Amino acid sequence: MDGIHDMGGMAGFGPVDVDAVGWGHEGWEARNQVVALLSGGMSRAGIEEIPPSEYLRASYAERWLMCAERRLVAKGVLSADDLAVWRERFDSAPDTPMPRAEQPEALAALEAAVTTTTPMMPATAPRFAVGDRVRVKRMRPERHNRCPRYVRGVVGEVERIPGEEHLPGGPASSDVREPVYTVRFGSIDLWGEQDEPAFDLLIDLWQSYLEAP
């Protein structure tokens, strides 16, 4: 991802409030996670469609709710008018009971999705090997990607090759797969000398993000 949706490694936001990170502190956040999963999965690409001003005002859990709402409207499950009615209802009476629907088949599919892990396919003919030095390409992709901005242009070392996976950001019908590499970066290479001790960072990156240094 790019733009304001990729704030990793940026300074100026003050200290991290560890207690506020993530979700689950309130009941609605857990329900929100289920809605996001039932609407079609947790989509980073969908999050990037949120306008920057709305994205910055929203909490982490709210962003997933906004993404789920957009997806459900696009699928025709809900309409924008439906959402407006419920927002008005909850604004005027916050204790209004939540709408419920009994869908055993959806629950079974959700349970299967969160309890089943599909292993990566083995990487076929990877361009780089464990121990190779690689540089992350300088780039600004127009489509969704999973290459953090703060590693672009930085040299690291291939730690392992976990397998092969679909290339993020391709067309929905695309079956383009690439080797994925776990690359080790030094904190000094990424951000320079800091007050804290140096450390290493491991990031999984697709082959097309990398080049020989």
C-alpha cells in the first residue's frame, strides 16, 4: 500500500500507546471483526479505498467496519439507505438492540476459515537464494502492494524462502504467483543511528519487489 494508508516507519505521531493497539477492548470490536470476515475477508486493498481524511479519523477497528460496509453495499447485501437508517437509529437511541440473523451455514464457513491454514506452495525456480544480498526496488505501484515504503531502496539478506504465493494487487482473476522471501534488514540501514540499541527486522517480500544490489 502507499499514501497515508502506509504509515509504518514514519515519525511524528508520538509514542505508541501499546494498550490501545489492536481491538477487542469493547464488544462491538469483536462483532466488527466477524462482520469483516463474513463480508469477504480482511482486505487490505479494501482499506486503501477509504479516503485519507476518513482513514485518519477512524480507529483500527472502525477502518475494518468501513471496509465491510463498502463491500456489502457493492455486493447488494445492503444499501447505502439501509446504513443511513441504522446510523440514525443508533445515534438517537444507542441502546437499540443489534439486528440479528441466524445463518448456520455462514457460521460454519467462518469457523472453517479461521481454523484452517493453507500452507504456501513450494517456490519454483526462485531467483535468489538464502544468504543472498538483495535490494528492495525503488517504486510506487499504482495498484495494491505489500511492500512497505520504509524498506524501498534498502539492502537486506535473504533469511529463508517460505514458499510461493499470489502476487498482491493483481486482477481478481489473476493466478500470478511468485516466490516469497523473508528478508532480514538492520534497523540502522532502515532509519540510521537511534537512541535505542540496533535490532534486525524480518519482512516477507515478493520476488518482483527485489533486485540484486
